[in-house]
Amino acid sequence: ARLWERESNPWMLLQSVSRETLETLAADQDFVAQLSQLLAERERYLQEPGWYTAAQGADAPTGIAYFSLEFGISEALPLYAGGLGVLAGDYLKSASDLGLPVVGIGLLYREGYFRQLIDPQGRQQESYPGNDPWQLPLRPVAEADGSPLTIELPLPGRTVRLRVWQVEVGRVRLYLLDSNDPFNAPQDRGITAKLYSGGQEPRLQQEYVLGVGGSKLLEVLGIEPEIYHLNEGHSAFAVLERSVILAQKHGLDFRDAWWVARAGNVFTTHTAVDAAFDRFAPELVRKYARAYAEFSDLALHELLGLGRADPDDDAEPCNMAYLALRGCAHTNAVSRQHGDVSRALFSRLFPRWPLDEVPIGHVTNGVHVPSW
């Protein structure tokens, strides 16, 4: 009981229960009957078609990939910092209830976001308790021969191996990428160590792993979603990688593939102030975008311009939210008022447009009611 109150982690609790306790419970007819009832309810939930199957027509999307740097599924899986992650978790749980064909793409953090402590002087102190993946409600994704699945991701001057973990969120699967592989150099094993790593390059590497590594993972798994949904600009690299995948698969020019991919990309912006957008120094982005420039025959200047308010200003940092907006056919804010705020924030990209015609709509945030 004390462990449950402290961690709320059923997987950890089951691993900590003694064999004697399990044997006692197995002999308790009331407990076994209750357990059987719960198992039957779960099986019925998983087998019954959701609302989406019955309500949507034949032309409805059959696959949606939801990219997010955070997922707040429960306290037992501490991969979130606040509202962005809780919303992403509620989306996956609601998608499961409704039968939506969604897969989540995120990162597995070995330390996650910090736990806040207040010292006697009233100052904040941070602690980073470790996440042992074998004590979390997830499991490694395996190859056909039973070996662990890994994704090889080219980074400047080397290749990083990414482990893949899977979380079952009802009928929906969440895939988590993890750079803590013994074949990686120590600094690369730390890419997915902490949520929102400090420093420009570590943060860029995380977003590169999420957007590019996540897109490569979908290819390896044979999942071909019609829609890429970017929860904030953190996964904006996915719009570039998806264009490359389409170009290679269908023999398209990169520019044509960009517009084809863009039609199926959706961007949700949460930010209310311009200073909160992720921006990276041009020389840093050049290092990681060089491969895309070589593949697409676009000049680096033109490629980096996708993330700038003024594409011709080589000194302007690369804004990931700008890249996401330009690479997505649909952009939405998270409330009606936030829609007004977002149209003002992004108006620099639409000079001389009336403010109320800047193409950003809104979908008011909701919650997964059973969880709350």
C-alpha cells in the first residue's frame, strides 16, 4: 500500500509482490472473481469497435501519427512536465476510447523532468530521479527474430542507435525512442536523458531524434499514416524527413514531395509568447540540415529560410514553430483566445494579410474525463 501511494505504478507493484502473497491471492475466490471480471471488461473494451469505426465514412483517415516531446499518460510513466504532455496523454486515451487509428511517437527519458523541492529558505531545488525502463509499464519492441529493434539515425560525423519501446494505451500504441544504447558514445547516450535538455545542441538533438528518428521508425514498422500531427514545434524536423521518404518512395522531386507531404501535416501550437518558441543558431542548424540540402538540391540558405520570418536573412535563427507552420497545411491553437494570440504571433509570416485571415484556427483543449 505504501509503494502504491508513493509511485502509483502497478507494474512496479506487481514486481515487488512476494510469491507467497500471490499464492494467497490465487486461493482467494472473491479476489479471483473480481480479477476475472476486470479482465473480461478489458477484453471487451479492446475488442469492441469504437465510435470512429461506425461514424466515419470510407474516406476517413486510416492512420494518424502524433508526435510530442511529452506524454502524460499517468504518474507511473513520468515523461511529461505539464499541460503539453497531459494534453498529449489525454489525446491518446481519448483516441483509444473512440477507436481512432492513432500511434504516438515520443522519447523515453532516463531522468525525465525534475521533481521540485523547496528548501527551508523557500528556494527551488531540483532532483532527477531515474526512470528504470524495466520498472515502467512498457516493453521493448522486438524484431521478427526476437532481438531488440533499433533505429540507426545519422548525425553529423557518426550514426546513433535508438532503442524502441512500446506503451499500450488501451487500443493505441505509444512508441518511445531511447538513445541509451551501449553502442553509442557517452554523449549520445545522454541525448534522451532529460526532458528539455539544457543547451542549444542537446535540445536540437532531442528534437532531431523525435522528428527524424520518429519518421524513420514509422517506416521500419511499416506504418504509413495519412496524417502527421505535430504537438508543438519540437517535432518540426518530421516535415523534412517525411518529404524525403515520399520523394524516395515515389521518385518525386523534393519540392513536389514537400507539397504532397504538407497536405497531410497538422501543427498544434501551444505557445502564447514569442520568446517561448525554440530557436537555434544558423550554424548549428546548418550542421544537421546539410544532408537534407544535399538530397533536395536546395541551398542551405533556402532550406534554413523555411524556419525564418525573413528567408533572406542569413543571421536570423531558425524558429522551429515557423518550420512546422510552413510544413503543415493546417495549424491550430488550443483555445479561441489563443487563436487570436497565435495569429498575432505568426503574422510576420503573412505580411499585409488582415490579422483575422492569418490561417490559424483553434481546437479548444479538452480532457480525458475518466482520467480526471
